[in-house]
Amino acid sequence: MTALTFAACRAAARAVRAAEHGRQAARVVRPRSVLGLVRSRGPISLLLYVASAENRLVHLGPGSFALLERPHSAQLPLAARGRLRLRLLRLIDRRWDLLLFAVPPVAALLVAAALAAVSRLRDERPSWAVVAFALAAMLWAGVFLTAQAVTESAWLRRTLGRRPRSRDELAAESLPGWTWSMPLCHHTGPGDGRKLLHTAGFTMEDLVRREAGALAGQAGAELTSARVRRVLVCLTQGVTTQAMRRVVAETLDQPDGPDSRVALRRPPDRTEQADAPVPAGGSFFLFWLAGLAAITALLALVVAPTERQACGDLCAGRPATYPDALRWLAWRLLWQDAPGLTPGTLRTQALGWLLTVAELMTVPVGWTAVKLARDRQQRVHDDYQEWAEMPMTRVLLLTVTKTEQDAVLAAVRPITGKEPVIDFRNPVVLHDLGAIGRTTLALARCARQGAGAPGGAQSTAAAAIRQWEPDVIIMVGTCYGLRKSEDSPLRLGDIILATQVHDLDHTIAHEDRTERRGDVVGPRPALVSRLQAAETSWSGAPVRSGSLLSAQTLVNSRALLDSLLREYSRAFGGEMEAHGLYAAAADAGVPWAVVKAISDWGVDRDRFYEPELAAANAAGFVAHAVGLGAFDDPGTKGGPAGR
């Protein structure tokens, strides 16, 4: 991925600010610092430039880009640190608030010190400029110190207030510290933006794999493949347009409803568990103490010259040197003056009292940090584990024709409320259909009809099982019916749930007869029972459980149909792929099922042919069963419905 120029990043920043929700998104990607007056991150253009150099900026064009952030607690990999220029820009971006707090007063004091040194060399009285620069430094530090005290007081009131903070509000604050996040997403270009979300997810996986490979290489190992179990957290208030927010709601999982502040992209690959974050343990309190120490050291730079300017040559007992000023300020943290040191100026006394007030906040801040670590952070941790690991069963739906594929998409989309995510990275293209209850659905389509040959049911099912590792695989589609007479109870559109599949392709040709030697197999009874249980609340076409014939022969012969009826009088219909599905699933040890609906009678397709109706009925019944929770508990591995 080519890094953007700074001019392109400035243009992107302008596009964000001009967007419908640009101001809100800017506040998300640049949250307010604990210092109160400034943002914790650098300008958006700088932020995007650094992200682009680190390959964290997904850029599909001037009007379509998304920002990825590593977990705040994660150490930046060596390969991503870059040269000195990038490291300096990263420091400015990450420490923007501290730089704004410390650099101006330090610079002012250095100028004051330089002017004072020049005056001494010339044996002249220091000019008012020395005092002005020193006062400016003191005023700057005092304003920031006061703003921090006010900000933290307001934070404590919100944290300890009567209104409990919502789950998604806590999640939006905490989850970016644990896992990868997307705090900024902007799309005003062509298309609806789904490609941007998909690319962002795949980019995050690629970065995680690269980092894992680099760590393995340092340990003397080589990773040939890696399953990414990271959950990508999209901060929905960082999405700049209402149209893109709708796409996020339709594509990602929002655990707290359509207005949730977070949306989750779960790992598409099968993993034993999601990444397990550890709740924060009071790091904010340590940051607070470090801030107090930094403020004390900085104020000493202001106190010493102020006192020295006021006392002249009679400075005994006053904090007129930097060590004495530092010692006096340290004692002010204990609410008293240092022994033997007393300030002589009102400005110094005011600074000392401001530091004392800030130190008084240490007790409630420390208590609150511990409370958050033990209570609310644990609540977010538990909610996150519930969100990330909620879908437990992986069900792969296998189709053959475009009509069957479209029927599955149409049946599942209203239940999940999500648009499918298409994964082109592997030989078999998979549609990630989202989650229904505790079941995750994916869809694969065979490249050709029939069980054998490349692209047939057997090779497609085998490849898809290796890629996605489903708990259950179900073939959904159409078949021909074996209508015994004109007044047969079978009708076009009736659904057949196969309890047995007869393989008709394995035969021995004798002089006077053909002997069929193919397998007669059936799905696991527990799996069939779950599908049959869904019939009780199914109001669509009738579901008939029974035998299904399978052969790589496209039937269009009344004589062949009559022969099959005589030999398999209890069979309901026939098709071309089920025995290939069985062969692939049996080799992989994956439970399988076949649900097909009657589209024709094997002949007279010019008069009797309803593929759309049949495909819709079969897909609708399977979606209904999944929606009831038929596969929410697949059983233990090797169990009746497990692998």
C-alpha cells in the first residue's frame, strides 16, 4: 500500500470536517485530553499521514478511507516504527497534549534565561522581557493546571453520578484499549461503502498476520498460516455520514441496537476463542501521578526565577534555585511549606496552592480508578466476551445454481438484517451472511452442476470445509419430484428433507440388468430431528422427510423415471449433487443435510417448471430452522450434531 502525501492527507482532513457528521467524528478520533483544554491527538491531517506510513490507513480514493488503530496497550512493532522523521511525527501525534502543555512554557523560560544571561554578560539590569517571558510561562502552566482540575472534577461527577453509564458508552471508551478499532470512517465516493468496510477488515487481519510472522521469525520459526482472532471495533460516532452509518449497521454487528456506539466485525476464520482482553488495573491512576510529577518539575522552572527576580541577592530561605523550588513544591503536595523555605511572592504562593488543590484530587481519582478497574471495567470485559464469542455454531449453506444462491440470500437477509460480506481470498468464494442467534451462516456456490469434476459438489464442499471449518453443512436447492400419478400428494414447491440419499452412479452392467452398488447414506439422526422440529412452526410449503436419489444424470426421460419409480417406490425425488456432498463431509467428519424442493417432474419442463418457487421454499425453511435456534448448540465435538 502506497503512503499518501501530506497534501493528500490535508485534503482528506478537510473532507472529514466538511462531512455531515464530521465534527462528531473529529471528536472521536481526537478525544479531549485529561488536561482539558486540548485534544490528546494531533491534527487529523498529521494523524492520517502517520497512519498511512504505518499501513493503517485504508484509502480507496479521496472520498473513501478508514483509519485503523492498534490496541492502545499494544507495543508498536519494530517494522512499523520507521525512520527518525516518522518517529518524530508519531511522537507529535501521540503526545500532542503534553507537547502543547510543556513546550510553550519551557520555550518561554529558555528565552527568559537567555535574555537574563545576555544582561549579566553586559552587566546590565534584566529587561522587562525576562519578567514577561517568565510570567507567560507561569500563566500558561497555571491555566493548564486549573483546566485539568476542572476537567477531572467533571469526570468524577459523571463517573460517580446517579445515572449509570450505558454498556456501549463504556465499550466505546474501553474497547480501543484492548483490541483493534476503527475510530474514523469516511465514504462519499461511488458505491455504498461496503467495500471500504470489507477492505478495512482484511487489512487489519493482514497487519496482525504480519506482526505475528515477524515475532515468529525473531523466535526462529516460520508461520505458513495464521488464524486471526482479533475483533475489529468500529466506533460508529466516528463515521462521518448518515448513509455510511446505515451501511455499518447493515454490515457489522451492533450489540446494543442500531444506535450503539460500537459495531463489531468478528473474525471470519474459525477460532477457538476471541482475543481475551485483560481489564485495566488502574493505569489511569499511574498516569495521574506521572502528570503531577511532570507539573511539579515544570512549575519549579517558573518558581525559581520568579523568586530570584524578587529577592535579588537576599534569597536565603526562599525557593530561588531550581532544587529548592522543586523541594518546596514537593512539600506543597503534602499541604505544607518545606522546612526552611518560604515563598516571598504572591504568584509563587498561588502556584503552590494550585498544586495542593490538584494533589487533593489524587484521593478521589485513585479511589475511582480502582473502582473502575474492579467493577465497570470488568463489566465491559464480560460484555465484550459475550459479544465477541456469541455465535457458537458455524453453518455452511451450499447451493449450485444462481437461483438457489439468490433464494438463500433473500431468505437470510431479513433475519440477520445484514448484507453479505463476500470473501474472495480463497479458491471457493464465501458469502458471510452474518449471525442468527448463536449461529453464524456462510454460503458457497458450486461452479457447476453434478457431484464430480472440478467445481462440482464434492470438490467445492471439500474446499469450503477446509477454508471455513463449519460445524454443519447443508445443501439447499431444487430437485425433480417422483410423481407416482396425476393425483399424487406431491406438488411443485414441496420441500424434501433427505433422511436417506441413494447414490445411483456406482453400478455394475450385466447382460440382462443393471446392478446398483452405490452407498445408501443418511444424515445424523440428531440433525434431521432438529430440522423436523422446525416443521411445527413452519407455515410454508409441506416438508416431506424421506429418500432422495442422487446421480450425475440430468433426467429428461419418462422411461427412466418409470424405472426409478419401480426400483425406489418410496423415494420422493432426485438430484445430482447430494452424494458428492456426503463424500466430502464424511471425509472431513462434518455433519451434513440436504434440503431441496421440487421444481419439476423430470420431464415436461416446458409445462411444469418452478425453480424460483422451489428454491425460495427450501431456503426459507432452512432460514426458519436457523432462526428458531435449531443449530445454536451443536453439541460437543464428535457429538450427535457436533463434528
